[in-house]
Amino acid sequence: MKQEQKRKLLITLIVVFALVIIGAVGYVVIKQLGLFSSEETYREVQQSYVTTAAATAAETITDPANTDETGFPVNNPIDFENLRAQNPDVYSWIDIPDTNVHYPVLQSTEDDNFYLDHDVYKNYSFPGAIYSQSMNKKDYSDRVTVLYGHNMLNGSMFATIYRFADAQFFEEHPYFYVYTADRKLTYEVVSAFDYDDRHILNSFNFNEDSVFSDWLTAAQSPHSLYSNVRTDVKLDLNSKMLVLSTCTNSGDGRYLLQGVLIKDEQTR
Amino acid sequence: MKKLVTIVIAVMIMAFSTLSAFAVSVDSPVATTQPETQATTVVPKPDSGKTSPKTGSSDVLAYSLIAVSVIGCGVASVALVKSAKKN
């Protein structure tokens, strides 16, 4: 009798474990399908709302100091009108040469972290979107603006900002770009480093000069073993910093890429 | 032994409930959706947390569940075969 009971329990356990395996595998499969679907979504966005000529132009402009200063507005490669018709939360576009970062930037009016797991069309998506939070203005006029993006295993979203961990890549890629509906903002990369998981905008009051000054100092001398820094970039209390934040590959920390605004051009 | 089975089932259900694809609060293909109400008031939900949004892509829990279940299934199967041989 005892033997029969033991046999029944073992069979029950096997069935339970089998169900768990099926459930977990199902989860992984659903997630992978979501990733494929998300990749397709952003590929479509890049094809539909970015003009090819201008997109490649962004890649080729490497030294803002050498661009023609005729005063004519530069081209805006992003079709913000149609993109915003799809989702009014889209307010800018980020472009980092030689990475996979060519994405719209969003900010939700309802939930600061809505785009952590929703794509540009507001559909649930594991990779989410590149986004900022409501404590940042959408015109990049804050002293420190923070953009968040997932560190995806497939290299999408902000995963490839890790390329700045390579000293040579960091050296060869001094600029990245942000487009708004009527402006092109050029940022010079100041530093890339591991940081802790503090919520930057909730932890520092950058309206205080001393706090902001300390942040700028730390940006050029981060407490990180794996940092790359451009020490010759001049930072002062008028600097407009843009921080790109993603999770580290292990542990609870964050990887930050910081740039300072060096050029603000009108676009047509 | 019955208690063990109950505990295993409870732990599995709790573990699954933490996986976002199975959580009912998200708009996943397998999630339940809230009925739309008319004249909804938008209440802003600011992030006042001290921790930065978690932007990792970890599947550790799902893979751990698979690994633990495969091991558990194997051990139970071996025990079952052994007990059958005894008989």
C-alpha cells in the first residue's frame, strides 16, 4: 500500500515538473517571439520615418567644428509629423553612429516607466522603447537629461552603448545626435562607465550649483574600474548633459554614457 | 510527501506569477485585459523611486525554473523506475 502511495506521488511530481517545464519553455518562446516582433516594429519605424539620405548624413558628420557655418538650417531626417500621428509621446530621435541606437525617444504623460515595457505603438513589448521621465523637459534644456533603454541580449535598444567600453571605439566616436521636430542637437561624448543603481534624477538636485558641479566633476573622473573619459571636454554650470542609462551585463548596476551638448542647430 | 507536492505546486505558481508574460497586470497575449471604461481620468504615475528603472533583459528565473524542473523530473523518474523494479 505504502509502495503504491509512493508511486502515485512520484507520478504526480513528474506531472507537476513537466507542466512547469512546458510553462517556462512557453514563456521563453513567447518572449522570443515578442523580441522578433519588436525588432520588426523598430525596423519598420526606421524605414518609414527616417529619410535614408539624412540618416546616412548623421553617420558621416563626425566633427561638428568642421561643418559649414552658413547659417542655413540643417536637414531633419525624421518625419516627426507622421511619427507623432502614430504616438504623440514621441518627441525626439536619438542616433549614435556605428551602434544600433537609431530610435525614437518617448515620454509618457501617464506613467514614467510606461515605455520600459511598451513599444513606440504603445503595445506591450519586452524591449520597450527609449524614454525619458516627466522630471525632464522634452526640449533637452535641463542640466541633466536621462534617457533609459534596455540592455537587450540581441543588441537592440541601448545594448550597443557598451561599445563605448572599448577604448578605441570610445576614441573614434566622439559624437552622437538627437533630433527634435525642429532641432538637431550634437553631443560630445564625455564618459562611459559603470555606475550604481541610484535613480539619478531622484537622488540629485541639479538645480543646486554645487550638486551639478560635483556631477560634472564625477563625469570626468568616475569611480569605476571600467571607464573611458574625454578629459579635454570643457564642462561648466551652463553645460547640458545627456545621460544614456542601461543595465549592466551582471549585477544591479547601470552603465552610463554621458554626453554634453556642443551644438544646437535649427532644422528645416 | 503530499505536503511536498503541495509546496512544489505553490512555489511554481508563485514563481510564474512573477514572470511578466504571465502576470495579469500587463498587456501580454495571455494576460487578462481590463474592460475599457468611459471618461477615464488620467492619473499621472511619476517615478519617485530611489532606484533607476531596471533595464536588464534577464531570463534567469525562467531558465532556473526549467533547470530545477528538469532535475526534479529526472530524480522523480529514477525513483519511480527503481520502485517499479523492486516490485
